[in-house]
Amino acid sequence: MKLDIVAFGAHPDDVELGCSGTIAKEISLGRKVGIIDLTRGELGTRGTAETRDKEAQVAAKILGVTVRENLSFRDGFFTNDEKHQLEVIKMVRKYQPEIVLCNAIEDRHIDHEKGSNLVSDACFLSGLIKIETELDGVSQKAWRPKVVYHYIQWKNIEPDFVVDISGFIDIKMESVLAYGTQFYNPNSNEPVTPITSKNFLDSIKYRAKDLGRLVGVEYAEGFTVERYLAVNSLGNLM
């Protein structure tokens, strides 16, 4: 099955927090989008791997993605090595996306930077015909996405470009709130973490609003790039 865009996240909820507004917008434009989570988030302070599995599927339905898979790498301990690269390569070759979205290049959580580098490296290696992979007993063809973009997460990294998500902020917030075990709940008796505060939940929306303010729209999401962006003409720029 060929997809237009595949978004990778180190943990279930990374994609929702970082780029779900963009995903919802692209789907509304008729593009097929998939999400692939690297881990089940089993080391998360709140909830369990099983609850995260269920929450991820609810979020996927809210966004309307074509497919969501989980590679079940070890939360906190996966590495950017051959074993893990080959598993990501299999997914890239399976779905043959033109665009890959992945974790922030630098962030508070160590898995985010590891996930960023792992997916980026695997996307390059996936285009090498001498790397042979099989999926379900069938040999795969080499495939390299045209671009890899990194969404912004905990740190306020300056974006290289932003996507106008005005009209899609509500679906973004709904997809985030599908993770009921992870975010602000005044009635919860579970331990407090940096992402369970009301301030963090509010920051998702006010960051999007601030990025929108800077480019003259209501809401936006920011991304960084690995190579120069190219446009056909100045008229393609806002």
C-alpha cells in the first residue's frame, strides 16, 4: 500500500503533539497518511503499554489516518543501529511515502533525538538497492522518500517553515486528548510529570497560535529540514 506521507514517532502521542494538525489538513486534501510508532511508551509514568495502544488507535481514528503500526522497540533503550534501521527500512519500503515526518532533531526526551536520527538514517539507507529486506516473505524494492521533515516537540526550536493549520486545531487537540492517561486530569491521583500539567496542555494550543501569529494565520505547526526547501516560484510562498 503506497502512502503519500508517513509520520514516525518515538512514542504514541509524539505525532499528535508535534504534527497532527498538519496530518489532518493533508488528509482533508486527499492525501493518504500513516503513523508508525517506534515504541509502545511502556516506560511512561502514567498508564501502561496496553492503555497507550488503545489511546493510539482512538487518536488514529480521530485523525483519519489510513494505517497505524507500532514497531515495539524498547522504550528508552532502542538505538540507531543496523537492527533497528532495518525494521524502519521495511516500513519505508512497505508504504513508499514521498514525505516522512519524524521526531525533533534535539529535545528533552532522549528517545526523540534517537528516533529522529534513526528514521532519518533509515530513510537514506532505504534507497540503497544492495540493502535487501523482506516483509512477510516477499522481497522489497528500494525506496527513498523525497524529503524528511522534523516536527517540533518540547524545546522551542526555531522552525525552518510552518504549516498553516487554521481550521484543524480542534482535531489536533482532540487527538492529543485521546491519550487520557498522559495529560492534564485534575482528578488523577497518579504522579505528576512535566507533561501532565495544565500549563503543558495549554501550551500545545498557544504555541500553535504563536507560530500562526508570526506568519499571519490563526494557527500553525513548525518543522525543521535536512536540506534546502525548493519552490517553483515566489508565488508559492505565503
